[in-house]
Amino acid sequence: MSRKLVEIAGKRLSLANLEKDLYPSFGFTKAQILEYYRRMAPFILPHLENRALTFKRYPEGVAGDFFFEKRCPAHRPGWVKTANIRQDDGELRTVCLVNDLETLIWVGNLASLELHVPLARAGSPETPDFLVFDLDPGEPADILDCARVALILKDLLSNLRLAGFVKTSGQKGLHVYVPLNRPETTFEDTKTFSRAVAVILEKNYPELVTAKMAKESRQGRVFINWSQNDGAKTMISVYSLRAREKPYVSCPLAWGELEELAGQGDPKRLHVLYAEAVSRAEKQGDLFWEVLVEKQKLPHL
């Protein structure tokens, strides 16, 4: 096993197997993965800050086996920040908080290619900061159909005087986030609202949308997965890599851009590779920044 000792912000870190190709059909090494997260740190860290990280680790690369890790590994460096979150059974779980560059690089060194976090911060685990509509297409529906649904959602939210923000999932769907950032918000509020919206869209667009979880209901439609609005669930972080055949990223899009790309009719244009994600962020800034700061109140439907 090859190792390289580096120092980041005064913290010493041993990086292993930097030459290992973790995306073998594309050619993307651990060193390149760490460089991606280094460059994206100013954009991704605010979205990870003080949220319990769920590791999704691929020690042999995206073609190999993976495993989830919710507890912060016992072998973590002493400088990794943690929090204790009480589980439903009363047990406390120690979780990792990725609040700085050195922790982000340490996580990447563990081959945790994907970074999953809850909708609430560790200090207020019952208070979601935002609501999410997880748009999941059932074949032969695809990401272009998700774009149609996302744009319908945007108009519906606008009529309710709510701002929404869209990002690619990095896989086959889209995510629409509605920032709330209010201490009185509960997961019951967000789940009730998101389910009501999903049912309304299913009723008005029955050939395009389903609010039903059953697999047979999803074929050829976009499932609006309202159940993600739950304290026990996590979402892929904006700017996280995804473990696919190529290093795609969960990347934010401007609404006008989504409409334009959807109009071109090419689903491939809605899949963002790592280099494009870096270029976009460094030129445009964080298109998802308002998700962290915009305060909104859900209306009663």
C-alpha cells in the first residue's frame, strides 16, 4: 500500500493508494477525486457543515462492492469534529461532521465517493432546514421527464410564493429543494406538504407523475418521492460525486438553464461531469447558496 503524508491547515494526514483508479471504465484516480473535493471545498462545505455524514465507501472502486457507514469510524483522527445523535431506541450514535477541508480530504481518502447528509443539522435533528422533492423517473421515462415535472413544480411553488432550487441527482433524476430555515418547522410539516403537492400533480398530470411508491405505478412516470422528508433519511449532497461509470456530480442548475436544456431534448446534457461542475462553480459561484439562507414558511394546502 502506497502512502503520502500531507499537511492541511496544520493537520497531518496520511493518504493511501492515490494512484488507484476508482472509476476504471473512465480513468479517475483517488488523487483526482481528492483534487476535485479540494477545489470544490468552498462550495460544498457550507452544505455539509454540522450535518451528520453518511459515508458510502467504494474501497475497490465504483465497479466493486460498497458499504454505508453512519457511525464516525473509531480510527478517525482526533481533529475530526463529531456529534452524538439519539436514535429511536434511545442509543446515542457518534457521527462525523465535515466542517473543514482536512476532514473532507480524510473522508475522500476512505473512498467515500458519495456524501450523504440529512435535511437537518446535528444540533437540531428534528428541524429540517428545507423540503425536498426527489424526482425519480421510471423507465422509459428519463431525466427530461423529470425536468418537465421540476418546471411544473417551480410554477406551482411560485404561485404559493415559495422559491425552489433545482439540482441534478448525479444519477437519473432531479432534486428540487425548498429552503425554509425556520426553527418551528417539523418533518411532519414538510412530509405532509410534499405529499400533498405530489398528489395534486399526480391528479393533474396522471400520464407524467405518480405519488405512489409501488414500483408498478412508476413505469413511464416520474415518481415524486415525498418520503425523503424524514429525519431518518439522507440526500446526496449538492456537489457530491456519484459512483457511476463516470464521475458525475449532483450539480445545481439555474431554472432558465434547465428549461433550455430540457428543450434541446438530449438527456445527456443534464448529466454533469466533475470537470464541468468545477468550472461552473468557479465561474458562477454556488447556485445553491440561497438554500442555506432563504427563510420561507410553508402554507397550508
